[in-house]
Amino acid sequence: MKEITRTEWFALGVVTMTAAGAAHAVAGAANIARDMMRPQPAGGSAGPGGAVPLPVSGRSGWILFGAMVLAGSLVYHIASDTEQILKEILGATRSVR
């Protein structure tokens, strides 16, 4: 059985983080859409300018925090392994010639 190379681990990590970020974004978008489709409360509880204040749930903050953590992990992963991957690629092309 073939051993997994550093390049393959890098690709697997990038794909996994991208999939997790996409799933997190879809879940957040569904929550936001559900909040937007919620019926407006009846009565005179309108705020300034006639706007009805929405309850603060903190979901958008968690979505932002999750996106920042995933983006930070992605940047760190790319920056830490790019040099080694390039060395492997260049070393493989030199040995072929």
C-alpha cells in the first residue's frame, strides 16, 4: 500500500476545511433565512423610524467566528506547507530529467 505524501495530506486538509466552511456557511444562511421569514410581531413595539427590533440571538457572531477560525486555519496550513510542497515537486521533476 502506498504511503500518503505531504502534498496529498495538504490537499486533503484544504478540501476538508473547504467542505467544513461550506457546510457551516449553508447552516448559517439557513438560520438567517429562517429569522428573516419569521412574521413581524403585531402591536406598537416598533423602534425608531417604525422598525421592529429583532431579538439578538448571537448566531451571526458565531457564524463570523467560525468563518474566521476556518480562514485562519486555512491560511496557516497553506503558509506552513507551501515551501515543503514546492521542494517535493521540484525535487520530483529534477529526478525525472
